[in-house]
Amino acid sequence: VEFLELIFPKRCLGCGKKGLYVCRTCIEAVGRCDFVCQSCERPSIDGFTHTKCRRKRGLDRLVSIWKYEKVIRSAILAIKYKFATSLLDEIAEYLLEVVERENIYFPADSCMVPIPMHWLRQNRRGFNQSFELCKKISVKLGLKLDEVLIRKKLGIPQTGLRGKQRSENIKGVFAANPAKEVRGIYILFDDVYTTGSTLKEAASVLKRAGASEVYGFTIAK
Ligand SMILES: [Zn+2]
Ligand SMILES: [Zn+2]
């Protein structure tokens, strides 16, 4: 039993029903994201960037599962500020159900990469929830996970910044991990896709370091 559960009996973050942090009724009420090209935002097959929209150092695909609304919004905010492993388990489980139901395919030799948090912020909250969730999902998908990205600068949190400010703020924040070899296809995992500046910056770093293709994979958009 987790510490938090001793104080707070598990209740659905959406409707308050006891038992789970995210109940099935609430998760099914959340809208699915359409597959679109991350560059032009028009529909695309499986979220692949259109050939004409591809950039040498850009993202080649974006898979976002849910719309950033309702219970998934509450759940993402909760995992940012609280330590609750079972909430991560529930999200990973629901996410995998969508991946299986819709046959969302990731190449077997691709490798998942969590977006690194700066150690200062990571320590203050006690753990890197994004890394933990990425780990759970990579295990469920049968994919490797490799921390090929590291974070150099603290930067100010992206929350509250708009489009251009976000891309300026994130520039130079990541570097390829000098202890790792970078090659093949990488799947960058993050909780929410907002303007895409974080994933785009991370993709460009990985491509400069030798990645052949870089996909983005987010819980919500
Ligand atoms: Zn509910
Ligand atoms: Zn396009």
C-alpha cells in the first residue's frame, strides 16, 4: 500500500468514485486525438509527417493519445505533483489498450527516450514521473528504453509561456548523452504536446547526434 493511499482513499480524479484514480467511465469520456502531421496539422496516416512537410532535423511522426481534457488533464496534473505509482500504472494500462485496439505500430527495434528533467526539479519532487511512466510503457510495448538525452540548462518551466517564447526557452536545453551511441529510430516520450517546441528541440539534438528517425509519443495533446 502506498503512503498516499493511507491518507487518501483512491478516488477517481474525474468523478470521485472509489477504487481507481481514473475510472473506466471517465477515461472513455476523453476524446482521442486525430492523427495529424505535426508540421501542417492536417490529417496523416498514423501521425507520420507528410513527405513534403519533413525536415532533416524535425520530427518524423507524432502519436498523441488523448485530448488534454477531462480526467486525463487532472491525471497529468496529479502525476506532476504527487507520487502515486498506481496512477502511473492505470494511465499506462489505458494507454496500452488504445495502442492495441487501434493497432498503433512502433518498429520493434525503435527505442523510447524520456524527456529529461533537470536534476534540480527532479529532486524537489522526489522522482522523475515522466521517466517512470516511459519505463512502464516501454516494458508494455516490448521496446527498449535508453536515456540518450540529457538536460544542460534548467530553463524556466514551459508552463505559462507562449509559442515563440517556448521555443526560445527550450533552445540548447538538451544534449546527446556522451556515454551513449545514438543510432536508429527513437520515440521521444512526453506527457503533453502543447506547441511541440520541447519535442522538436529534442528531435533536432538526437538527429544531429546520429538518429535516423525521431517520433514523438505523448499521452495528450
Ligand atoms: Zn470517474
Ligand atoms: Zn504535413
